[in-house]
Amino acid sequence: MQKTNKIRVGTAAVLAVVLGVSSLIGFSSSANAAPVTINFWSRGAQADFIASVGAEFNKINPNIQVKVTTIPDAEFVQKLSTASQSGSAPDITSVDLILVPYFAKNGVFEDLTSYTNGLSFKSKLSPAHMALGLYNKKQYALPFTAEASVLFWNKDLFKKAGLDPNKGPKTFAEIEAAAKAITALGGDYKGFYFSGACGGCNIFTFAPLMWASGGDILTAAGQPTFTDKNVAKALSFYNRLWSKGYVAKSAKTDNGASFAAPFAAGKTGMVGAGAFFVGSLKANPEINYGVTPLPGATGGKGSFAGGDNIAILKGTKNPVEAKIFLDWALNAGQKFIATKAILPIRSDIAASDYVPQDPRYKVMADAMAYGKTPYSVAYTPLIADGQSPWVKMLQSAIFDGKIAAAQAAAQKQALAIVKKQG
């Protein structure tokens, strides 16, 4: 981290740059003698660290103070939409990257295309985050926080089951064989776990398995492809794990409340989770674990690139100050969040400030280069909603074994949703 006096000099330089380019991106500016307060909204998922981000910025920028407000995830879309329509929106917001296309389509965010094209580190930014920030070839949001899904395995359980504890599974067959061996230990031991009734959990940990196998449920343009044969391979794989008893029965109705908890309890051999889970496991030092990419049917690797993008709200009354915060968030701010064990969205800062903290972090950092995120203005009804075609397909295919029928029904429902959204 830079010393405070050096950062203040940097902030002054940034202000000069912002003032120079503000007219190019439609912003106006004015001198402010007194400290200016900018409002920053974040979703509840970031509540455990986002206040410290605001406090760090405020500490080194006495002329600009950011007021951080955390909105519960379930209320975020409605509240931000309503605030935007009523003219009471914040100056800047951190938003789940999957929701950016929806907000961009509805004119909620400022166009940051010119600003983005001028970034010297543009090529270092998470590709998936950048792609989700685009709408009609314009950049409306930029990467802010990152998350990557990977496969965790319990080394002690692997050893106890006669498996190589230092070798993570690299195919469906290897996961299945390991799950069988660990479940055979008896008692409460199970080989694998997933939250079967959680759409978001499974787009995070199951979708990478189908991506690594060459399948997908949406095209790059957001058109449904639920009947993809490689999606069927991944569904069949989970169905085998379930039907053979390698997964706890509670998985069928788990809406995400348990997620990776069975693994953290030391009774489950493998689970898909994210970089955040490493921090959680530090509270369970007795869990000896490894991290490896989520594999495809016969190899390859897949990951869901999660986290948040950051955007400036259309019509902000403090555009210059919002831009200064944005600059900080993409630079020194990334180094700061790395100290909180949060995966940075810049590959260079991930390598210099994040990976050295734990060698397992490298798997997550590397995953940002190949990670994917579904692009759709209808993400919630297609995937996140409890009655979405995604959730219904998973439930029917995995737990009932009706794979082809589940795919066909999901495709029909998804097509109707996309047509309605326009």
C-alpha cells in the first residue's frame, strides 16, 4: 500500500485527468471548496467488507467522502430501479455482474466507454466482468470484485479412502470414483455435495462442469440452448452421484442454506465452491484440503466468474467525484481488497497481492482468465428464480432421472421468457 501523502497527490492528479476528460463522456464538473459526499450502494453479499472499502477511501481522500449503504440482495434490483426512476439513485453502485445487462438495457448507468478505452490496464481486467458490462457495444460497468468457482477436496478423507490425497479429480469419472470410495467409509461420510434447489448455487458450481464439457444453456446472444447434448452429460453425471447415494439426501431441498457446510464439517469429500470459501475454512484449520479446477466430462476446466461490477448512475450530481472513486476502486482499491482475501479483478494485482497469501489462491486467480458468466437481460427469470427453467431442469433431471424431458421442458419455458423480455 502507498503512504497516505502519496495517495493524496495521486488523487489530485486523477482529478485533473477527470476534469480533462469529463466533457468527452458527457460529465460536467465544478470546484467544491467543502468535502463532497457521494452515495455508494452495495448488495448485501458484500456487507462483511464493503464498509471497510469506503472507510479506506475516505481516510485518504479528505475532500471526498463516500457514504456506503448496503441493500439486501433480495431487494437490490427493485430498490435501485425505483431510485433511478425517481431521481434518488446513488452516485455509484456495486452490482452483481449478472444483473448489469438488465440495468444497462433500462438506461440506469452512465456510458463509460471512452473512460474504459483509456485505461492502461484494460487488458488486465477480468474478461467475463468486462463482457457483462457491455450493452449494445458500449461499456456501462467495470469489474470491481471477483469470485471464481473451483472444486475443493478433503485430503484427509481421500487418504482415508485409499486415494491419492495430493491429486485433485480431473474428470467426471475421477470425481465419481472418489465419491464412491469416500461414501464407502460408512457412517455420515459422503463423497460429494451440492445445493439442489438453489439456482444461483448451481450456476456457480454446476454450470462450469457443462462448460468444461463443451455445453451451455445460453448462446452469447442470450438465446436458450438447454437441450445441448453436453448439458445432458453434466446432468447425467450429477444424477449418478445422487442415485448411487454419494450425496446427502438433504441436497435435494437445499436452497443454498447449507451450500458447502457439509464439507466444512469434515464429512464430505468434495464440493464446488468459490474463493470466499478459503476464508471460511480458516475457521476450520483441521480441514486439510486442496483446490483444483472444476472439470469437464473427459477433462478441461470451467469456472463461473462471479462478483460485482461497478457503475456510475445516470444523472449523478457528483460525476467528477464518482469518477475519482471509480479510479481508486480499480487501482489502489484492488490492492486494498486483496488484503481482505478478496480476489482482485486485475490479473496483475491478483498475482502481486493476492496469490502470495495462499498458494491455493492461484487456482482461483487463474480461473478468472477462462471463467464464464451467462449474459442475459432476463437472468433472474431464466436462472435465479425458484421456478426458473434452470432450477426445474436440475430438479427433474438430477433427482428424477428424466434428463431429456427436463431439458425439453426447460428449453420451451426459457424460449417463452426470452421472447417476453424482448
